[in-house]
Amino acid sequence: MDRPKNLLLVEDDFIIAMAEARQLEAHGYRVVHAPTGESAIELGRGGEDIDLVLMDIDLGEGSIDGTEAARKILALRDIPLLFLSSHTEKDIVDKTESITNYGYVVKNSSVTVLDASIKMAFKLFEAQRLVNAANMEIERTNEELRVTVERLGESNAALAESESLYHALFSDNLVVMLLVDPATAAIVDANESACSYYGYPHSTIINMKVTDINVDSADLIFGNIEAARTGAGNRFEVRHRLANGEIREVAVYTSHLQMEGRNILHSIIIDITERKAASLALERSEAELKRSQAVAHVGSWVWHIKSNSLEWSDEMYRLFGISRADFTGDLATVIARAIHPDDRAAVEASNQLVMERGTPIPLEYRIVLPDGSIRRVWAEAGALSLDTEGRPDRLSGIVMEIGQWR
């Protein structure tokens, strides 16, 4: 059985804090109270086992405000944070937008809404954590949204039991969301974020169909809807037209709901226009790099120190005379097999210096090809990224052929 979640409640009013703590504890949580931003930061810095932070914004005189405390806590540890405040003024809410958080709940909301918001924050945080682990090289890949939709799918049963609560969460969510009738493609409902994104008032968008905003063919649109309805697919990349005529690339993630006896598709709309443009530019850049490396006889590599895994570019295989099938990906094995015995110590010492200093170090050495011939190369390695303690966790380098050994 999972242990109860530990919540850090940052609230300067002791009476309010105790009341909120009792309500949350009645819902199975454990609550740690911090009356000031400074004390919350100390708890975040220490060994206290905290799963989520409930942060008030105005923490009274003599204390930093909740937004500054939130930034400092998130700099210390990766943890979900939910703002819990009595302030609804736009300028106050706007202060939280630059901070990674998983919701903004008004204090006079019921504990049921607060509990649902906390659970949603955990699910969204877990989805984000899984995505970050799977996409260290490319930011916000498709896996992120797939996991998010899976988590939303898991919550469908609970949402069906309380449709009023679902509508409250739907309306206030910062993510663009649409509810679609799969039989007619009619937009049943749209949250405020959707109205803002598409540029239509709510009264207009709920009288539209998906075909009105989707610039793809009707066959493709209804094919996607049918795939979502039957569970054959829940992610689609399409093009949507905004009210101002601008066409944007979007990823649509769907889950199936039963609401008021109707089959409804819950769709999350994510704008991927810039991401797709960046991905295309990256693909072009990588292709150009491969061509340049082949012409210049320069190979590149990346060594992931913690996993001891080695990545090679295509030109590295040619330089070392090794096929992909024979490549182990283990640095020690590569050095033992490919580096000239008289140069192995120098290569290992160079790598060690790079790990200690993090600065690039050039080196010339010999490699022995599988046919016994010897090739002289020039190489340079440096730290590609650092871990949380400031030590290199990835090294990268280039290797350039100088010529045959005489």
C-alpha cells in the first residue's frame, strides 16, 4: 500500500493553516506547516520528505512572498507546487505564470476541489517527470503528451462520478481543451484557454465543428475522430486555423468520456508549430553535419559517464573500421580494442583530466584497425553537460584522421 503523500503547507495565518491541515489530513494526506517563506525554503533544503508544496502568495510582513519562496524551493528540488491563495487579482495571478506550478486554487474552494487539484498536480508532475527522463536530448517530445493523456485517461472514472467537479477543472485549466461529439464532430464545450487560443468567444466556438477549425481533409478529420472513439489512436498531428486566419501545427490528444449519457471526446490541443520547425531545422543541421564530417574525415562522439554508454557518429565507424554490429558502446572496450597499446594510457589520462576540469583537451594518438593497419588521429574532448554537483556527466569530442602510421 502506498504511503500517504506529504504536503508542505506554506501559510502565515496559523488558524487558517490548522484548519486546512485538518481537512487535508482527513483526506489521507500528511501536512507539514511552514509559516514563512524562509522556513519553507529551509524545509525544502533539508531532508524533510515532501511530495508537494501548497504555497500561499502573501505571507505577511517580515517574510518573502510566496512566488519568491516557490522559485527558491523549485531550485532546490524537483517537486510539484500548487498555489493556494485568497488573491484573484490579475496582477497577483500573473506573478505565478513564470513559475513552474500545477495549478492555482482559491482558498475558499471546497476541500473536494482542493483534493482533486492536488491529485491532478501529482499526475501532471509524474507525467512531466517521465517525459523529462525519456527526452534528455530533445525538449518536449511526443512522449510527454502521450503520458499526460494516459494519466488523464486513468482519471476518467473519477471524473465521470463528479461531472460538476470535472467541468470546474476543465474551465479553469491553462491547457487548451475541447469537448467533441464524435458522431457529429460538433464542439460541445471549450475552456477559456481554448477560446483565447483560437480567438473565438465561447458562444461562437461551441456552435462550431472540428471541421471549421481543422484545415485538413474531412476524411482525415473523421478518420481521426473514429480512431479516437474506438481507441485505435489517441494522438494526431493536424493543422488548425485560428480566428485571425493563422494556421498552426497542433498535436491533439484524446480520451473517451461518458458525460450525461453521451459519448464525448476530451481533446487536449498542444501547439507544436515552433517545435516542428525546430525539429526540421535540427534534422537539416544533423544531415549537413554528417555530410561535412564525411568530407573532412571528422567523427564525433558522446560519452554518458554514469551509464558508461558511448555514442558514435557515422564517420567514427569509418575512421575506426568498425561496423555498427561490432560496436559495443562501452568506452573501456573501445579503448582496449581500438587504441594503440602504447597510447591507451594517454587517452585514459586525457579523459580523466576532462572529467576533472571540464575544459577541452586536444590529443594525438594512434588507432589500430581490425585489419592490423595503424591510423594516426587528432582528437579533442570536453564536457558537454554537468550534473547537479557541477561535475561533468557527459563528455563529447571530435576525432580527425591525420594519416596512416609510417
